[in-house]
Amino acid sequence: MSFFSIIKNYNKSRKPPTCTAVIAAAGVSQRCKGEDKLFYLINDKPVLAYTLDTFQSCRFIREIIIVTREERFEEIASICRKFEHNKVSQIIGGGSTRVESVINGVYAASNKTNLIAIHDGGRPFLDIVILEKTIKAAAKYHAAAPAIAITSTIKRVNDGVISGTVNRESLYEVQTPQIFRAEVIKAALTNAVKKSINITDDCMAAEIIGVPVHIVEGSRRNIKVTNIEDLYIAETYINENEEYQNSN
């Protein structure tokens, strides 16, 4: 199905946005020195629980599907029970690659959902305002993601030598959640898997089939925890938030 036929069918019966969140949590945390970042405790609460909190509290989220490795099923289910993440409807197995894992989650979504949000399990600081803005943008434009402008100087390097400076004026770092019309992301990921295309994020899969992705303003706090240093930053953010809440 082409992008234009998807949009034509969608525009015939526009509905209020309802969204399924697919949480990608099947990674192996190779850069955390063996420490599984999703289960790392900050103030007696695992990183994954902080990630799930935002989706649990969002009014537009109908269900949450967690895609992970089978040996994590029981521990993640326990986390969901302990922290009352009752929107988690399924915990399912991932594939050998991220795109295979994500497509498993996408196809497990309820047929009643309008939108599918794909989010990194290791991004625990997504602001609910940004989540809701991205959902609304995806409902309007069919594909949306938060992004922040690149502020550092970017160099092009060949064989260890700088060969030029890249104009950063139109460069952005795209974050998650990346949110799409359900039909769009199913078509995009199916195309990527079928053609064995090496995509670096889900927006790229949409771009390949000709779907423009709308950008909303992200946050520099929406970091992806990938190494030990990021865990220290995460602890700082969480402690700052708790100190602020206790002072009010």
C-alpha cells in the first residue's frame, strides 16, 4: 500500500488519537560494562520503570507493549506490577536486530489503535508534554518525532583527517518516541525487513517509502542511557526532580 492511499483512507474517517506505545527493550547493554541499564536502580526504582511512567500517565496511550529478550519477561512483569503500570498489555520477544524487535511490537498492537509510538526503553526522561505534542503531530501529519538542533561544530573526517566542516543549520538530533499512523509504520518496517535495509531509526524506514516526518521540539534531558556515565547523569536528573517535588 502506498503512502498516498494510506492517507486517502485515513482522511475518510478521522478519529481522535489513540496510541499504542512499543517500548524497545531487547538490547544487551554492551556499553554499560555488563550492567543492564534497564534494571539499574536509581532510588530503588529501575530505569525501565521511569521510562514506563510517562506512557502510563499519558491520556492518549491505550496500551503499552514491551519488546524484550525472553529471559527478561518475568523481571519486567514484576516491575510492571510493583509500579502499577497496568497499561502494559503484552511483554513479547524481540528479534535478532532492533528493526525485527520493533516490528514484532508494531504487529502486536491492537487493531483499534490509530497511532503507534516507538520508544527506547533506555530513555527515562521523556516529558509528557513532549509525548502528547508528538502524538498530536503524528495524528495531523501521519508521522512525527521530537528532535533538538545540533549545537556542536560537526566535521567531516576521512582517514583520520578533517576534510571539511558540515553546515549545522539544518542538522537535528532525532529522539524517541517516533510516532506514526499504524498503517504507515507497518508498511515502512515491512519494506525495510523485506529488502534487508539497514535502518538506524524508525523515521528512516518511513522516509524510504516517501512519508515525510514532522519534527516537534524535543528536550536535551531526553537522553538515551547507553553507558555508565549516562547512568550517573540519570541519577542527577532524578534526584533534582525529587528535590523539586519535595520543596513544593
